[in-house]
Amino acid sequence: MAAQIINGFELAKEKRTQLAKEVEQLKQQGIEPALAVILVGDHPASQSYVKAKQKACEEIGIRSILLTFPSDISEEFLLEQIARLNEDRSVHGILVQLPLPKQMNELHIIEAIAPEKDVDGFHPLNIGRMMTGQKTFLPCTPYGILYMVQSLQVDIAGKHVVVVGRSNIVGKPVGQLFLREHATVTYCHSRTNDLAAITRQADILIVAVGKPKLITSPYVKEGAIVIDVGVNRLESGKLCGDVDFDDVKEVASYITPVPKGVGPMTITMLLHNTIQAARELHK
Ligand code: NDP
């Protein structure tokens, strides 16, 4: 039987309705949640991601502030802008759209963001808090993935979660979040030997690689839950995930599509974190 599709778009819509109510409540207390987004350069994908984040903020009543700078600014200048936003009490969340131009050290920039305004959840302090089970901002894509799997009402404890990809923003933290939920977690990456032998053991398979249709049905156990994080633009202009959707849906129990899968949940969790930041900063 073909897999059921996890509709990230619909889940995101439901969650955003609830978040809009939370924004309304904060406004009644005189707090207007605000997110500052910094975009450096004119990378087309980054521009479209930033636009989508701004639109999502506006739809639920979060004030969005966009700061755009040319790609040749210095790291020092960018650090000054971040310091100014850190001090600004009317700004609750700060997000620097990645990737940054080559002359900048991304880690320096992320570490300059005040941890209490780091709504992307990339600051090392917040990552450390996540790994030690403390309350913090959870990174948006991993958090969105966990939310999607939890929405299926399956028991995550004891399940074998295989994560393909070990980036700092998706692969590594998503494995940690499932570990917190008592899953048994295995990480795979470009040096993994016999990838299919490992992915075939997964009850929950999370793929964050950036290679179109890398995962086909021989990589997937019958009945597995498959979460496709990849966003790849084909020559035709169409978007495609890292999973061969039509092939894998014949063996999986649940599968996320691309688009309308993980993407909308990522932005929703950014909204969630911004509201959390506004609430905490005004305590
Ligand atoms: P990175 O390029 O930072 O990481 C890719 C990972 O995949 C690396 O760990 C790499 O291994 C691994 N890898 C590469 N080739 C293979 C292979 N043949 N077999 C197994 N592993 C492999 O990517 P990101 O984590 O930033 O993003 C991954 C994908 O997710 C991209 O398509 C990106 O666009 C998408 N994305 C989607 C988001 C959303 O909201 N939907 C949000 C963020 C990302 P190694 O470490 O050994 O090099």
C-alpha cells in the first residue's frame, strides 16, 4: 500500500493559526514580537527564503525588519549591525541568512548574536543547552521535523532513527532531538560505507544531503517513516527532494513531499521561536 503523505503545508497552517493567537495575546500586553533578518549579497535562493520568512511573520502579526547589505561589506561592519540589534529592546529575534560571503567567518557572526535573540538556534550556547536537555531555542528545521513525526502519534522511544547528513544546521541537531525522545540514532554521511545497508534499518529515515533522488526504494525498509529535507532545483526549474518520492512512497508508511513538506514547518518554528523570545525578553 502506498505511503500516507505528511502534509507539512497543512500542519504549518494549523500551527500558525495558534501562533497568531499567541501574538495577539502578547500585543494585548503591549508586546509586539519583532524579528530582524539580515541578508548579505544577492544570492537568489537566500532572497526567496528571506521573503518567505518576512511574509510568514506579517501573516501572523510579527513585525519583520529586513536589513540588506551588499556582498562586499566587512565582517566588522556586520558585527556592528548585530551589536546594535542585540541592544535594541524592540527587537526580539535576530536571524542572519546563510550562506554569508566568503570573506566572513559564519561562526564568528553566529556567536555575535545575543543567545536570547538567537531564534535560529545556531549559537553554540543554545546548541549546548539543546544537547544537555535545557530549555532553549531549538533549531528550526530539526524542530519542525520532530513536530511532524510527533503529529503522527507514533511512539519515538526505542525507534531506530537514521539521519543521512551531518551538517550543523540540520543533520547533527535533528539526531540530537530524536535522541532526547529516546530513539536510537545513527548518523550517515559522505564517508559512510554501504549507505543502503544502514538506511534499510531505519524505522524513521531523515535525509538532509542536497542530492536529488539519492534515496530510492532499496534504501528504505518496508513501513518506514521517511522525512525528506533536501531542496534541489532541477534544470527544468522544478524543486525536488533527496528522496525519489514516487519510488519510495511504495514502501514507506509515511513520507514528506518536496515542496510542501519540511520547508513550511521550518518557517513555522522560526515564528514559534520569535514569539518565545519576545515572551522571555519581557519577563
Ligand atoms: P550540507 O551540504 O551542509 O550537508 C550535506 C550533508 O550530506 C553532509 O553531511 C555530507 O556529508 C552529506 N552527504 C553528501 N553526499 C552524501 C552521500 N552521497 N551520501 C551520504 N551523505 C552525503 O547541507 P544542509 O544540511 O545544509 O542541507 C541539506 C539539504 O537540505 C539541502 O538540499 C538544503 O537545501 C536542504 N535544507 C532544507 C531546509 C528546509 O527547510 N526544507 C532547511 C535547510 C536545508 P559530509 O559531512 O561527509 O560532507
